[in-house]
Amino acid sequence: MKNFVIAIDGPAGSGKSTVAKIVAKKLNFLYVDTGAMYRALTLKAMKEKITFQDEKRLIEMAKNTKIDLIYENENYKVYLDGKDVSDEIRTEQVSKNTSYIASILKIREILWEMQRKYREKYHLVMEGRDIGSKVFPDAQLKIYLDASTEERAKRRYLQLKEMGIEQDFEEIKKGIEQRDEKDKNREIAPLVRGNDYFYIDTTNLTIDQVVEKIISLFKEKIH
Ligand code: DC
């Protein structure tokens, strides 16, 4: 029997991270944030001053990178080649540049492989854009979370503020719209909602309501 995968896909700010972490905790599953992996590679490319057009170097870089997602003192930490970059990967600049990294097939394949490895040992709650479509097409439960653009921008704004990062609301909203456009329209592994997904619009739902919905879907699946 393959380990159980709850795939949570959806656009930025739809509540994936918040909800996925709580669901994972409640079920004692491993939580994996795949966006953090794309962000970490983007940060590394920026630090090494590799231009985003230089696919060859970017792929080489990705092959020689170690990314660890670690649950530490109640916090999810992202380590890039052994260094904690949990906060650094959340800046608007990294968010913007991630679309370059995310559109390179070879890089996605490297990350897919890392992502699939987690299932060998753990039941997973994995979030991203292509978890149910590409990483685990055979995931036992696929959830698509969505919310209005305004609401998603508001959430991102508050999330950044909590981290001590102050950013203009309109800028964030514009950034989200541009990212949606890129995520949904890119050629390689675009964000799509297949028929096998449960669609949840979280705009007017509380976090608890979304969590409860997913847990009840999970219970239905295992009975
Ligand atoms: O979920 P996030 O905002 O941290 O994701 C950052 C970027 O990475 C986003 O522009 C889409 C991309 N991404 C992706 O292409 N595939 C994934 N599985 C996760 C994220």
C-alpha cells in the first residue's frame, strides 16, 4: 500500500499553507511546502547572480543544491545548502523571480524527484500548484483551494506583516495577479483544476471550516 497523499493545489494566498499545516498536524502526516523549494532555488540563483535566461547554469545549480524542510520548535524551516533561509525566501523579489525557475522543465523534474521521495517514508500533506497533476497523479485526495484576488492579497499582506515585512497592498495585489497569470498559463505543469479535485472556495470560510472540510473528505476516503 502506498502512503496516503493529500495534495493541496491552488493559487497564491488561497490559504494552502495555513490549512495544510493544521491538517498535517491533526492527522500526524508530514507537511511539505513545495513552493518553498522553488523559492529556495530562486534565492540561490539570485545570490549567485545567475541570470534567469541561463537555463544551463540554473539546471546545474539545481542539481548541486540541498534543500531541507525541517519542523523545528513548532516552526517549519527551510534550509538551503545547510543555511536557514526561511524568511529570505518570502520577499516579494523572490516571489517575482520564482516564475522563471518554475518554468524550466528540467528543474521541475529535479524537484519532483525530491518531492516524491517523501512518500517513501511518510503519509503526506503536500501543497503547491502541480501536486495532484504531476507530482502525485495517484494522490488519494486532491484539494483545490481558491479565493478572490482581493482576499488573497489581504492574506499575503498580513502574512508578510507578521514576518515584519512591510509592503504596499496594491503592489502585492498586482504581484498576485501576475503570478496567477504565469502559474495558470505556463507551458510546463500549469496550475490546473482537474475533475478529480475537490474545489473549495475559501473567501468566506474560516480556517477551521476549511480544515474540517478536508478532514471529513479524508475520513470519507479511508472508510
Ligand atoms: O506557493 P508559493 O507562493 O510559495 O509558490 C512560489 C512560486 O512557486 C509560485 O509562483 C508558483 C511556484 N510553484 C510551482 O510552480 N509549483 C509548485 N508545486 C509550487 C510553487
